[in-house]
Amino acid sequence: MTDIKRLRDCNRRVLFCFVFFTVWEAISGHIRYSIPEEMQKGSFVGNIVKDLGLDTKEFSDRGVRIVSRGKRQYFALNVKSGYLYSTERIDREQICGQMEKCLLNFEVLVKDKAKLFAVEVEITDINDNEPRFQEDELEFRISELVAVGTRYSLEGAQDPDVGINSVQGYYLSSNKHFSLDVQTGADGDKYAELVLEKSLDREEQDVHDLILRATDGGDPVRSGTAQIRVVVLDANDNAPVFSQPVYKVSVLENVPVGSLLLTVNATDPDEAIHSEVTYSLRKMKDKASQIFQVDSKTGEISTVGNLDYEEAALYEMEIQAKDVGDLSARSKVLIAVIDINDNEPQITVTSVTNSVSEDSPPGTVIVFIHLHDLDSGENGDVICSIPPNLPFRLQKSFDNYYSLVSDRALDRERVSDYNVTITATDRGTPPLSSTTTILVQLSDINDNAPIFNQTSYTLYITENNPRGASVCSLKANDPDSGENARVTYSITGTRNQEAPLPSSISINSETGALYALRSFDYEQFREIRFQVQAQDGGSPPLSSNVSVTLFILDQNDNSPHILHPSFPTDGSTGVELAPRSSEPGYLVTKVVAVDADSGQNAWLSYQLLKATEPGLFSVGLHSGEIRTARSFVDKDALKQSLVVLVKDNGQPPLSATATVTVVVADSIPEILSDLSSLSAPADPQSSLTLYLVIAVASVSCLFFTFILVLLALRLRRWRNSQLFDSSSVTFSGVPVSQFVGIDGVRAFLHSYSYEGSLTRNSRKSQFNFPKSNYSNTLTSQQTCEIKYPVSISADLKSDEGEQKFVQ
């Protein structure tokens, strides 16, 4: 317990003495510190801020960090105070062994200045190990005839400490037969010899037990003991003699385990059993005892472990030859290890920045590279290289430090990142190399405007679309990244005055999707032209425009419109006159219709849907002409009612019907006579019809006179009036007084005319209404049911593909 307390007090005093460390800064820019071993974790080592000449406030902003060479890092840096402190307890003997000076090297990187400073920390020894003997018990067999003054070599104690803390003396327990002689060798090591001071008498005492104590020079002093047992034998007065005082051998570090290195030889001039010599290795370090062995009988020294030049380049030990009488001799053995190229270069990469801006100028430092090879000579001489055709180059800084810098202009849109493979190759035979790959990422700047997939867009939408319908999605790509590649869309202008753009089209600013805000009508406008702008989110923002044309496609949403025959607004129905003598194919009239749609939606076809006498009339499929299909016979009714269906070619088709009343008669008087001879139909108004027929018959003469006078009075007024408007032909402008009624039929006797022009295989038609022409027309007012139509005549003229008719 007393020794333990003294040891703790010694440690405290040593740590206190080394708190005042020494700092040098050599001409080369190195910073040196000196600290004792076994300091507590987190112990203060030095003030890096002060030694580098930096301001404490700016210290953390400059990005100062430690770059360690080895796998273990013994020191750390406090970025707030700038103090360097230890990260673990440091054992000098474990790191440097018996080396006189124990140095730990690392570098301090100042990112702001892109500079490296070499730091060297010397670990000084403290007396933390006591001397130890390789064997706790030594045995000597000494003949009783050995002369006084005979010396016996003792095994030296090993102390891992160095300098004054190593073994400084040996002491022997009190004994009247033996004394201890301590000598210092040329290398400073202490050698102890057991000296016989008084003749031995086996019969008096056959065994002598002694205690050998080894002490070091530390404060407090540490010591180790071994027990010496001396067995007194009969006479053996000659010690073995080695053939040479020093044995030297050189061996490659890659020799296999069990290889014979050398053979030592010692002879003893004694005879018989006293001349037998045994060999043993002495004064070996712990690692050496695990690598070498000696055959105790032959003296062959061989390996039992692997050699490593990087761990130890030279092994020094003693070989002892001892006979059966414990007379011994010693010789030194030096084993030199020859280095081979068995270590690949080590690459340490220290990044200066996480990413490189694509507009960085050539020569920008990206990373620092440190190369280290554990081999020596040419085997440890390392060269560094990177693949060609990269926009980077290596630039040597100092010693084995390189910096990777940009060599030319960078473009992130062409290559966003580079995998740079760094290869370190030594000059050994064969050469060894190692590689490491670093990722160099380029940061983006806003140097590219959005680009649309097309130079212009032509879009189509069917009319009568629902509001909010999606028209199309425009896409513009920006090769930049992040916010610089975020594209927003907007509509900038229109060249269509018919369609107000804000109420017609909208665009999603994020996706570029176009939407219809209204239901389009092909008949109002057929196209919309506007421009779309794509703008990125960079600073300043960049943009581009594209022209968009939206065509409205026609839909079959309009039924055919009947122009002829038209329906009078006063309730009367126009009739057509067909002579009884008409031949088959006679043109009675023509149904004229138009369709507001276009294309095939406006292609019209005509068919006879219903007729009083089926088979009597036919309708032209595309012309709408109503012609007689056969000659009239007596049994044919006087009034023929025809229902004509007009249908377009859309999907689904739309249609309209026109009712045409045809009166079969050769002249108006015939019409009147035929009507007077007919009996009234049986219906709720039959009595009234009968009275009218009787009245017409009784005043027939007056009727013809009234007609002539009426025609003469109204002829001039009728010529100056216009009977039809632009959309249809009606009789709305004629007063009721211009009609005469016979048997429920009212005949309009005033003349009017119109001229229609149709072109074959065309969807266009034209109507002209001249002021002077003459024909006969009869209308019927449905004051009661009429079964007797009135016939009027019509003339038709044709000229080179066009048909003109006058009615």
C-alpha cells in the first residue's frame, strides 16, 4: 500500500511538472508540444489559436480542423476556445516502445486560408513501469571446486521505461559466499554478475537461496526481484566459449515462419558431461520473444512468427551457452530486417468544400490529398495520378500533400457530378497501388432558360365542351436544378379579337395544363391564338415564350334549317301546283335547306318520309327536288300532302321535316270547279263547310270579277314590296284581305317571284328575289280542314350545271 501511495504521489508531481509544456515554432512552420504520458483524457495540450496567430472570435469561422495521419486520433480541437486536448490516455511504451524520442504528428487545416500546419507532440516518459526479470527464479549449479572470484552472469531485468526511469542498479541479498558485481556496457546497459567470494562446501551447505533486486532511477524508485537458487555440484572448471563475439544476419521481412536464420556455436574444453552445452536467448523484448527461437542443443536460431520491417527494422538479443556445471558464455546476435514492397500507399482525403459552383474559375481548390506508405526507400516513394479527360488536375503542395484543383470551366448541365478516382502508386518492385474515389458535385447557377418541347403548339377541341375541360398540357424543361429549374407558366397575350382570352382559356401555373373556361361554339369562332410564357425560379429569372393555336372542331349540334317551303306566320300553308298532264319526272318543287355546321355535318340528304299517294312522287337524295314518279290518274286525290325528311351526315345525324302540299290541277278555274264539286269532309265544322261551298257556287261570277279587280289594284303595290326576308320565304307581309276563300280554301292571287341557284356537288345555295316576275300561287288557310288542294304552275330553267327556278 505504501508503494501504491508513493506511485500516485509521483504521478501527481510529474503531471504538475509537465503542465508547463514547451511550444516551438520552427522555421519550416511546424508547431511542437511536449506532454508526459499517462495524462488524463481531455488534458490540455496547447493553445492552437495563439500559436497560429488567429483571433479566438474568428477561429470557428475559419473552419479549422485536425487531419490525422494514422487510424487513431489521440488529440482533438475545441473550436470555441482553440485549445488542443487529448482524447484518450496515452501510453508511451505502447506507441513508441524503447525509442528515445516518441513523437506524434498530425496536421491542422485552416479551410479559410486553405493552408496546412504540421503539429508535432512529443510524449515524454514517466516512471510508470517497474523492472521485471524474464524468469522469477534463477538456478545455478556450481561445483564446489570453483575458485573464489568466479563470476556468473545474471539475467538482466527489463524496464519498458527509458532514460533515468529504466534499470539503474542491481542489489543482492546479504550472503557470505556471494557478492554482486554490476558493470555498465558501452551501450549504457547494466550487467550484473554473481561473484563467488568464499569457497563452497557442499557437505556444509548444498543449496544457497539468494534474492536479486533490480531498481530504476525514477521518483519514487521502482524495483523488481528474482530468486537465485545455487546448487553446489562437483567440479566443472571450464565455461563454454562462442566462436565469435557478435553474430549478424540480414533477412527479408517476408520469410516464412520456421525459416533458419543462423547457427551459433559454443565449445567447452571440459570432457564428458561437463562439455555439453545448451543455448538460450536472453535480453529479448516481448515482441522478439514471439518471433525468434533457438534450438537449445544445436544453436539454430529460427523464426516462429512473422517479421515486419514497419514494426522493427533491427532485432538485438543475447545468446547464452551454458554447460552442465552452469558455466556460461554470452554473445550478441543482430538480426537486420530487409524491407520489401508489401504495403500499399495510404490515401487520406480532406475536403475543402462540399460542392463546387459551376462558375468557379480554374484553379479552385476542391480537396487536399495526403499520401503515406509504410515502406521505406523507393518502396515508400509514392506518386499520385487521376484519370485524364477530367476538368481537374493535381497540384503538389508540400511533402506528400497534393491538392485537387479545377482545370477548366465547368458546366453542371452537361455533367452534374464527377467520380474522380485518385490512384497512388509506389516505386517498388513490383509497384503497389491503391485507389480511392471522391464525388465532386457541382452546384447550379441559373444560366439556362426553360425550353418548350415544341417550337409551337397546334391544339384541337370539340365545340360544346364542358367548362373546365382540359385542353392540353404544355411542358417546358429547364436543365438547371432546384429552384432554378422550377418552371411556372402564364398566358401572355392573344391575337384573336372575337374570343376574349381571360374568359376563354386558363393555364395551371405549376403543371402547364390548359383548361377551357367556357363552352366553345364553332359557329362563333373557329380558332384562338395566344402565347404561353415559361419562367424559372432563379434569380434573376429566365423565361421563354411559345405560340399556341387552338382550333375549335365542329360538332353536329345544328339541325338542318328549311328555307323552302317556308311556314307563313299567319297560319296559312303554301301549296304547289302540279298539272294532271305532267309526265313522270316532272319537277313539282324543290325543298331547300341549309345547315349551320360544316364538313360532313353539313352534308344534307333528302328523302320522302310520308305521302298521300306512295309512289306518286320522288325526292332527289342530294338535290331535294320533288318530281312526279308516274303520270296522274283519275283516282289520285286532288290534294297530295308530302312530308320530306332533311337529314345531315353528322354522328348522330340531326334532321328536320318539311310538309309540301301539292294540288293536282291544270288551272285555277279547274281548281275552283273541282273544289266546288267536292263534298265537305265530316268533321266538327262540316256544317260551316257546307254553307261556304254553297256560297261559293252561287256567287262564282262575282268571284271572278272580284279577282280581276283585286289583281289590278294590288299589282303595283306588290311589285314595290318585298315578300321574303333573308332567312326564309313567308307570306307574313300580305294582308288577309288579299285572299279569297272557296270551300274552306283561301287562294292568294297576287303575283310574286324568287330565283334560287344551286350548284351540283356543293353545299352552297343562293336565293335572289327580283321585283318583277309572274306566276300563280295559291295558299290555304286552315280555318277548317281542307281536302282539296289547289294547283299552280312552275317553270324550271337549267344552264350548265346550275338550276334556276321561278315560282
